[in-house]
Amino acid sequence: MALIVHKYGGTSVGTTERIQLVADRIVETKKQGHQIVVVVSAMSGETNRLLSLAKKITESPSPRELDVLLSTGEQVTIALLTMALEKKGCDAVSYTGGQVQIKTDSVHNKARINNIEVTRVQKELQEGKVVVVAGFQGVDENGNITTLGRGGSDTTAVAMATALNANECRIYTDVDGVYTADPSVVENAQRLSCLTYEEMLEMASLGSKVLQTRAVEFARKYNINLRVLSSFKEGSGTLITNEEENMEAALISGIAHNSDEAKLTVIGVPDKPGIASLILSPIAEANIEVDMIVQNVGLNNSTDFTFTVHRNDYEKAMSILKETAKIIDAADVMGDNKIVKISVVGVGMRSHAGVARTIFKALADEKINIQMISTSEIKVSVVVDEKHLESGVRILHMAFGLGKE
Ligand code: ADP
Ligand code: ASP
Ligand code: MG
């Protein structure tokens, strides 16, 4: 008998009909003699709906109350799915994150899981019940409800699998695996049958929302085999696992994109030591994460300094930067929140030169202007105008021959 964790995302539980289909799949797996823990997201669109309700009351809701609000989405789904299972004669019980004792730190809206108390869940499993757990939420040491950041139910699933020492963690979603690019952007993207943690981590952190980055980090740390599958059709999906010796490293595993960033530039900054720190410290103090940073070579003792932040933090970063500009005597501050970051990811890049050249040529041929570039051993990212999102992703996908014939 195996212990399997299933996770169903928003679209998979988007209607009561779909919840019944999920229940059928669980009953089927249970019949094979397995113990099952199910982690579910809120019904599709629900988290966004709750967010917009909060925004109608205030532009800046307190992070604690936002978590109280957002966690209700998942609570609806666990109850409905458990009812559906019971109706089908399958013994089941639902738990919120707080009830399972998914203990997190106190960073509201993007909390990290520290510990999970599994005794209660194990007891229910031994009694033959399916345990249905609310994704995306936990509780801090003072009993406050926390949430794990957008897409956080993936992380709940992997954390449950780790805590329970499960044999498998299956992430059921609206695509039948991880593709060489977002299949909603690139029609002829191909499903990857297998991917290493490292490749998936890079894809996720560069914007491939099919898995939350933290879920992949967790899986890598605790060696949990993750499989991404469709909840609508049969198939073997994509296995995310350790690199095996006989697994030939692909040059490029895929193209990721991120439309959640915005760019800020301080112009005419005095080119002297300490400037980067003067510009970025107040940004960090405001809890704003900075992604790409570019500083040009100075001319006439003056230079430009550009960086990107999450689009939600754009206005806040801009107002901080305007204050800093006065202090450091910079000429001007500029910003653009209509940009997109496109990244080419591949572990095989380590041993191959010329990837960057192919990218620049492909974009130039398409007359797409590159605004920023950043590289690491296994990825090259470029920032371009958001109007080039689809053409940029497609052209790079084609340039590396990733499409289906
Ligand atoms: P869920 O609600 O099940 O968690 P998400 O919307 O969070 O689903 O993630 C699935 C979506 O991720 C897909 O519909 C797809 O548009 C998007 N996606 C982005 N990049 C990729 C990729 N490389 N492979 C597969 N899906 C991707
Ligand atoms: N419901 C949350 C979200 O929409 C968590 C998740 O679906 O994973 O981000
Ligand atoms: Mg998701």
C-alpha cells in the first residue's frame, strides 16, 4: 500500500461538476488500495475575487486580515470535495491548514512552512479515510492564519508529502504536464516527460506558473518525486526528479516568461562608491524584492542605474526612488511597468557557448528591442516591451527548435 498526495488546482475544482470528477478520481485511486491525502486550491477565480473585495474597502489592506480573507477560498473547496467523496460512499474528512497544524513563520501573504504536525492525519489515514487538506494556508506560532503566496497550494502538497513520507506527490492541473513554453502562448510547445529539480526550479522562478517555486525547492530538498498531470485527461504527465546519469542534459529545456515585473531607472547618478547601496537600501527596507539590476559604465562621472521589481511594488518603489534621487543628486527617475521578462533555460547551457548569440540574433531579426539582459550558468533573460511577449516567446522557442514538428 502506498501513500499518495494529490493536489488539485483552481480550474480542476472550478465547478461542482468538476469537484465530482475529482472525487471519482480519488475513489478510483483509493480502490487500488492506496492511502490518499488530497490538497486543494480555491475554486478558479475565487482568490482574485476575494482580493478585489478587499481592494474595494482599502487600497492597502492589512496583511493579517488579507490572509483571514484569502484562506476562506480553500475552505470552501475542502468541504465541497469531502461532501462529494462521502456521497460516493468514500470515508473522508476535511482540514484547514490551521487544523492540520501547518506551522509557518509570521510573514503574512508569503509565509514559509516550518513544520507540520501529522499525527492526526496519520490516524485518519489508518482508519481508512481520505484526508482533504486546504492548500495555500497555515498558522503561525500565535495562531494567526497565514497564506503561502500565489500558487501556494503546490507547496502545501509537497510539504504534506514530505511530512508524511509519501511515496508520490501528484499535481493535477489544467495542462497535462510541464511544456517547453507556456502552452497558452506557444501552440506547438512540447510536453517534457522528465525534468530535473534544477531545471524546474529555474523555469518556475523565471515565471512558469505551473508550479510554485517554493514547492520545487521543497521537493528538491527532501527528494520528493513530483509529477504534474492533467486532471481532465489520462497520461503520464511530467516527472520532476533528480538528475540521473543516463538522462542526457538538454541544451535548452524551455522558455519561461514573467509579465509581473516593472522597471525603474535613476538617470544621471554620480558614479562613485556606495551609490548602489544608497539606491537599493531604502527599497529593501520597504520589503520590496529587486530582481534584475543593471548599471551602465559611467561617462563624465555620471551613470544610469536600472532595476526591476514586482509590478505590485512599482508605485511604492517609484515614490521611494524619487526621494532617494533628491538625496543623491540624480538627474531624473524613470519607470516602465509595461515590460516582460523572457528567459531561455537549460542545464546544458553550461557546456555550450553561443546560446546568448542565438537569442540576440533571433530577437533582432524580429526587430524586438532588448532593454535589459541578465545571464547565469543555466539561463539567459531579456527584458522587452510587453507588446513583444507572444512573438518573443514564440521566436525563441523556434530558434532553439523546441516546437513539435
Ligand atoms: P492550478 O490552478 O492547477 O495551480 P496554474 O494556473 O497555477 O494551475 O498553472 C497551470 C498553468 O501554468 C497552465 O494553464 C499554463 O498556462 C501555465 N504555464 C506556464 N508555463 C508553463 C509551462 N512551461 N508548462 C505548462 N504550463 C505552463
Ligand atoms: N488559491 C491560491 C491562488 O490562487 C493558491 C493556489 O491556487 O495555489 O494563488
Ligand atoms: Mg497553481
